[in-house]
Amino acid sequence: SQTIHQWPATLVQPVGSPLSLECTVEGTSNPNLYWYRQAAGRGLQLLFYSVGIGQISSEVPQNLSASRPQDRQFILSSKKLLLSDSGFYLCALEGPSTDTQYFGPGTRLTVL
Amino acid sequence: KQEVTQIPAALSVPEGENLVLNCSFTDSAIYNLQWFRQDPGKGLTSLLLIQSSQREQTSGRLNASLDKSSGRSTLYIAASQPGDSATYLCAVRPRDDYKLSFGAGTTVTVRA
């Protein structure tokens, strides 16, 4: 069965600092990968999704970026964090043989 | 643009009572609908996935129905237990896209 690892679990960063969140998956090959953000009191917001190595689709953020250097690795980055980047970041996978999305444990990011 | 609504936002019931959670969506051209559970500070756990051609899915005490023409899905949890306390989210996937649209969730408290 699939397993999704995310690290770090929690992170406190000052405004303007860089960010790197990592997601790795096990037990599957060639999955679709997703980054979501869940802000306090709000629903899940899709940030990026990837259907393969080096293939990234961006949904919303201006100061965030994503990369997929390997089939089972998905990285979320920022050069300069904003206060509004605070939230709970979730990595998810889908497929290739199932339509169900499976979620990782998440990273809690607080920007001060 | 797909809008997904979950009402009520919160629900408190005594142990043993059946739970009924509602999800409505505005665009009936969906590929599937998923129900998730989220415990505080945790990632999402997939409960049930209903394909657009299906009317319902069952897993143990959980039953989810789908009425695509009216844009509604209902999650039934029979004989609720305190361990069922969590936030329940529904998500809709369109026919021609990978992206899920999430509702804001219903937070359930089951009182012992």
C-alpha cells in the first residue's frame, strides 16, 4: 500500500526567509502528486499538481513554487515567505491504478 | 467553477445516534465524489469514493449516496461512537481534470 512521508512536521519561519517542504511516497510508481494548503478556518486550497517528473501545474500562489525531481519526490519551495503563507501543507497522491487521493500527515508552517 | 457546500458546519450528537452529513455541488458534470475524514492536526483519510455512474457506496457503518442530477451526496454513519468525532470533508472531481474541489467540512462531535 502507498505511504506518504512529509517533513518537517512543524516549522516556524520568519517573514522573508526561504522554505523547502519535502514529500516522498512509497509503494507506488508514476502517481499524480498534489500540494494543498489548509489555512485556519478555510478549506483546502490546491497549490500545485504534477502528473510526472518535471511536470508541474500551478494553481494559485505567486511566491511559492514546486518541483518534482524524481518520480516519488515532490518539493514545495519559496524564496521569501509571507505571513499569509502560514498554514497546514498537505501532500497527496493519486493513481496510477486508483482514483482515490491519499494524503500525507502534513506540515504545520507558522510564519512570524 | 465548481462550488461545494457542506451543511451544517458543525454537529453534536449523543453516542448511538445516526449521523447524516450533507454535501452539495453546483456542476453535475463530475467524474467522482470522495468523502474524507480529518482528525485535528492530521492529514485526510479517504472514507469512500463514489464514481459518477454509481448511486452509493458502503463500508462498514458508513454509507454514501450520490444524486448527480440534483448535485447532492449524503454520508450516513450508523450508530455513532465517540471515535467518530472528526471533521468530514467531501470533494468533487470534474470529468476533464485532476483537480478536486473541496467543501469546507462538517465538524462532528459524538458525546459519550
